[in-house]
Amino acid sequence: MREVRRFIKVKTQTIMAPMVTTLLFLAVFSLALGGRARMVGDIPFVEFLAPGLIMMAIAQNAFANTSSSILVAKVQGNIVDTLMPPFSAHELTLGIAMGGATRGVVVGIAVAVGMSIFVPVAVVHPFYIIYHALMASLMLALLGMMGGIWAEKFDQMAAVTNFIITPLSFLSGTFYSIQRLPEAAQIIAQLNPFFYMIDGFRYGFIGQADSSLMVGLFVMAGVNVVLWMCCTRMFQSGYKLKP
């Protein structure tokens, strides 16, 4: 509840701003690359692009929420308020991660509603939309927790965002189908877990996927299990949290 109230209190910055930014991405890329005149297979490019942009907004905001929450608490010296209550490492991970995931999903819904005004958004397979939205927001929330715990300064957190999160997001097939890439590049793309969250989420809207959907389901679940274990271990050990 604390994490949710934290981002709701500044909703113009945490919800409205990402929605406007994502709509600008849609406008720029669709206009620059042909809009509805360009096709990806038998899907208009703008309809192919929209789900990827929604997922990017979900992921980036889930990451931003948890990373900033922990890092600001460390810098201001009030991280003790989080660590002092008699919560287990799993309970701390659950509370903070769910706060970040909630922001990701809320931003995703806001972006989807705003985007539906300009792009026909059809729900073909709702299970894949819900599953990948939840798993992706949880994955980025956990990554944000790890980054926030590791970083000691804001420039270190910016480095994680600029050199890890952003490249993985942009190279995940958001703006293109990996079927157009050379075979070696396709193999590399499929090693990126961000690819599976984009591909499965997009399948829920357009009914077409670039990879095995079953593999995507297991990859997302497996990555989240590993990240969860890493976060709980960090809390248990007090890594960069306790003097």
C-alpha cells in the first residue's frame, strides 16, 4: 500500500507522463515508417507496433518504481523504516515488487486506453495479454529492486537503465519482427527474456507470434523465480542495505 500510494500521489508524473510519451513514440514511428500503409506480414505496422509500446511502458514504469523507491530510501537514510518491521525477506520482496508491478499494470492500462483512440486495439487472446503483463511487470519490478539495492548513487542507477534495461527493451522486437533478421541475429534475440514478454503480449492482440508461445510462458516464469530468489537473498544478507 505504501508503494502504491507513493506513485498515486504524483500520478501526473508516474501515470500521465508515460502515457503521453508512449503516444508520441507511436506517432513518430508510425508516421516515419509508413503508418498503416506499411505491413508486417498481413498486419498494419501501427497495429503491430502498438502492443510492443504498451509493454515497454509497463516494463519501464515497473522498473522505475521499485528502483527509485529503494535507492531514494537509501540515499535519504530511511531504508531502516523498511527493514525494521518484523517482515521476512520474502514478505519484503512481495510488498515492494507488487507495488512496482501495480504501477506497471496501471500505466499499461492508461496507455492502452489512450492508444485505442488512434489505433484499433483488438483483444484476440486475453490470457496471453494478462499473463505477460503481470509477469513482465513483476520481472522488471524485481530487476528494479536488485538495481536499487546494488546502486549507491543515482548515476549508477542511470547506468543500469541506460546500458541494460533500455538496450534490452529496444532489441526485444518492439519495433520489428525478428523474422526479418538474419538467422544468427534471431538466435541472439531469443536469448533476450524481454523478447518473450513482447512477443507473447503482442500475440494476445494480433494473434501472431515470432517464437514458441509455450517457451515464452516458461521463460517468463523461470526468470521471475530466479530474480525473486536473488532479491530475497539480498534482503536476507543485508547486501548494501545494512552497515
